[in-house]
Amino acid sequence: MAIKEPGLTGSPNRGLAMTAGTMFVIWSFLGFFFAGDNHATLLGTNGGYLWNSFHVNPGMAAIWGIFGALLFIGGLGTVLGARGMNLLVGIVCLFLGVYGFVFMTTGANIFAANVTDCVFHLIVGAILVLTALGADRQYLRAIRGEARVTRHV
């Protein structure tokens, strides 16, 4: 018996990948417009302010664009692909949040991170990782069960 792949609305991982991907692409696009303020360089401590709270340089805007593309690819694919992309982008977001807090006031702050950026990355990263690890369990169990049945036949 074949297992039907859930659609975008039937899979939390696929739905989240598409939603977060859309958000990251929009923020990346807007970030490039505001990143040039304050004489920002590609990877430097200076950047412009997006919505008067997020400090953005061109490097961070590019990373957001990459995140968006990866999440779109995963969300348009299978549940396993969306789950993998959510996990990957989530882990990198968590890393960026911690990195920003650790190096915020140093010259190593190459993404021009401020507190708002760090909190944003930690929250989005946690949501992506927790969804990747906790959602779509029934579908994943069904896939594993079918794989066991087909190996024994």
C-alpha cells in the first residue's frame, strides 16, 4: 500500500518551510535596500536598520536570501526534504543568534548583529528545529513501517 505524501497544508514541516522561506526572501530583499546605510560593507560591523530595529549589512541580507531559497526548495519537495531544510536552516539560525550575542561588541561581528537580530535568529531557529524534530511523526512512522514491510517481502 502506497503512502500518500501530505500537501503543504497537511504537513507542518512543508507549511513552515514555505512560510519561513517567504519571510526570509522578503527580509532579504528589503535588507539590501537598507543595508547600504552607514557605509556598510559586505561583512562588517556597520549596517543599516530595517524597521528601525534589525541591523542589516549586505552579508546578512544575502544569508537571509539563501535561507529563503533553501526553505522554498525543501517546502516544494517532500516532507523529508522540508524537514531536512527546516533542521539545517534552524541550526544555522541558532548559531547566528549565539554568535551575535557573543561577538556583538567586537570586531568579529561580521553580520552587524544587534540584540534584536540575535533574539530573532534564536526564536526562528528554535521554531524550525522543534518543528523538524517533532512534527509529521505519523507520516514518518508510516514511511518507516512501509520500508520494513517491503524489505521483508
